[in-house]
Amino acid sequence: MSDSRAVAGSAAAHVVVVGSINMDMVSHSRRLPAPGETLMGEAFVMAPGGKGANQAVAAARLGARVGFVSRVGTRAHGRELLAALAEEGVDARGVQQDETALPGIAVIMVASEGGENSIVYVPGSNAQLLPADVQAAAPLLQAARVVVAQLEVPVPAIRCAFEMARAAGVITILNAAPALAEGAELLPLCDWLVLNETEAAQFAGLAVGGLAEAEAAAQALLARGPRQVLVTLGAQGALLADAAGLQLLPARAVKAVDTVGAGDTFVGGLATGLAEGMSPVEAVRLGQAAAAIAVSRSGVQSAMPRRSELQP
Ligand code: ADP
């Protein structure tokens, strides 16, 4: 039975994230098992993840008031996921709880020798987010300054959120990760399109390569509707394309320890900056400053900095 609680007239959430949430279940063993093999493991860790939840947590740690719109199966680890969001101060009134469904689960095996990994991702309730669930969160979405989505939940639900946001004058950010072709229909509804180099090439249908290829992809994507296209380039920084032209914004030089989740921390920071009224370049710099700290520590959500850790 799904519990469709409508969000009653609520205080404004500056950033609203529409997206996925899942539990990462990570085993560490010396090497990865061969098919059919059972190995003794060295350690096991469970941590909340999903691009939507990660970006919501990143923005909350940076001081934004954050609302989350999602569908969470409350079987197995679903309730722990909801408790973790509450601990971060994320407003979960836009989350539909489904007692009959499993939440998203990522089963991750990491080899301690060499660091290789294998991942099976089962989307669970993330695949069941409906436009009606988004409609139920209309007051939250309409009161936001910025609405952010990724492509780990169905496109019709994101379309519904972006149409509502656009009609209410709310800034929309699409982080096109993973770079699913069906996400292209959202481009005319995006103020910002954010993707990494590989996703930009896939989304634009162009070659993956160096800076020249990233520039070509950014320009091709800009012509398809967004006002700003931002291609993140890992340690190199990010390429911003808009009506004023192309700009390379270098990343801060840090010793990277674990870059998993860099993009999510970056998007959370960008959304926070835009919700605070920063210019595009200032908001990108806030995202970069947060991501630089996150990559210098291990973990994903656990590595995301608080605002007080950023240099003014
Ligand atoms: P994704 O995690 O989506 O692949 P990127 O790796 O491009 O995204 O990283 C997003 C942003 O995080 C970059 O634009 C940059 O600002 C920051 N970042 C990533 N890796 C590093 C690094 N090694 N050093 C400093 N900043 C980094």
C-alpha cells in the first residue's frame, strides 16, 4: 500500500532535490570472487547513497534548507534511509513511503588489492516514482528557489517537477547522470545542465576525449535548450558554457583520496549557491570548493563538508 501523504502548505525549502535514494552495501575482500566462488571478506560497510540523496545531503551540509522528493520502499533498509535523511535535516515530506516495496540497493564488492570493484544496482522503489508523487509535493516544489534532478528516477516524474518549477519561476538543474538518452526530452526545461565529461559526450552523441571534445559537447548541448551547460572535468575543473561563451573554471589543487561522489557534492554546492542568489560563476566555485574537500577524504556522504569548513 502506498502512503500518499500530500505536502500541506509548507515553509519554503530553498533547494528541492527530486531523485534516488538507496543503501550501498559494500564488502571488501582481497580480490573479487570468480563466478560461482565464495570468498572470505575482510570488512563490510553499509552507507546511504543514491545521487538524489547524496546531492540533498551535500546541499544541507552547506547550509541550504533542503526538501527531498522521492519514493522509498520501507522494507529492508528503507527506514534507515529515512532516518539518515532526518539526521541531516532534510525535509522528507515530499517522500512517498511504500510499505510493499524494497528501497534501492547497490551491492558493491571492492578488492583491497588493486581497488577494483563490481557493482549490482537494483533500483527498487526509485523506478516507481510517479508524476502523481511529484504532484503531491507541489507546494514544496513551488516554494523552492532551485529544483535539482538526476536520471536515476523515471523521466516523466522529473518532467512533472520541472514543468511545475518553470511555471513558478524556480531555477531547474538537471544532472544528466547516468546519461540516459530519454533524458534529452528534459533539455528545454533546464536552466542548468550539469554532467561529467563522459556523460556530456554520450548525451551529445560525440566523441569522448580532451578539452576540445568537452567544448564541442557543451556547445552542442547548449543549443538544445539549457541556459547554462556545465561539464565537470575531474581534477581539471569545469567548463561553463552559456550565451557569454565558454569558460574553464579550474578545480582547487588537493590530494585526492576518494573521488566517488565528487559530482554529487559539486551539484549540491552549485544548487546551494544559486539558491542563495550567487552568480553562475560564484555558484560553480562554491560547488568546486565543497567537492575539493570531499575528494580529499574517503566515503561519499560522510566526506561531504559543512559550510564552516569552506574558506570564505
Ligand atoms: P563525477 O564525480 O560526476 O565524475 P567529476 O569527477 O568531474 O564528477 O568531479 C566534479 C567536480 O569535483 C570537478 O569539477 C571538481 O571541481 C571536483 N573534483 C573532482 N575531482 C577532483 C580532484 N581530484 N581534485 C580537486 N577537485 C576535484
